[in-house]
Amino acid sequence: MTHTRYAFIKAQWHADIVDRALEGFLQLIPAEHVDVFDVPGAFEMPLLAQELAKTGKYAAVACAAFVVDGGIYRHDFVAQAVVDGLMRAGMDTGVPVLSVSLTPHQYQETEHHNAIYRAHFVKKGREAANAALMITKAREAALAA
């Protein structure tokens, strides 16, 4: 692997679950190639992703959050705004911005559900790392052609 740098942004809401995505990401991309940034919640990710992408330091920016129904707001609207913002950040900067933002329909804060989502976030983190590596390779090949 080249010495390409990647950014990983993670929301602090449900950090015990969300942080597992970083664990999965680091299973494929060495920690010394990843800069990690914490933000309060999912809604804060797109702006930081855009700012990091604009620096030109990163081949890709991965963002992880767990958006659940808190009973006060429509979590699906929040999740959609976040994913739209992440896509826009990537399109506006030309740097891939990857989402590991999950919005379960049925989540209860029980140890059983938390264990399921912790394991799922590890898997999703690996998938994001794989996507970051694949898009980096594809873009390098396209630029070399």
C-alpha cells in the first residue's frame, strides 16, 4: 500500500458503538495513515468532511455515526440530511467522502442491541476502508491513463 492518508470522522453520540467503525477501518488501513477527528454528532460531520477534503491531504474521508430515534425529532430526516451533506462534500471537493452512518428502524438501548450494532459497525468500518482503498486505486489508475 502507498503512504496515502485518510481522514476518519466519528460522531460522539453512542461513541461506544460508533467507535467500533474505526476499529474495522484500521483492520485494513494502518493507523499511521489515518487521522481521526471527533465531532459532537452526525449533523456536524459534513462540514468537517468538506473542510478536510479541501486540504488536499486525504485520498478519502470516512464518516461514522449512529442516528437513532430519540423520540424528539425525525431521525430519518437527520440521517438523510447528513448523507446528502457528505455526498455534496465529496462532489464539491472531488475527494471521496464515505458514509458509515447507520439509522436503524428498531433500536432499543439494551445490551443485546448494543452488541449487535457494535459488531455491525466493525463490519461497516472494514467496508468503508475497502471502499477507500478501491476508490484510491481506481482514481490513481484513471489519472495515469
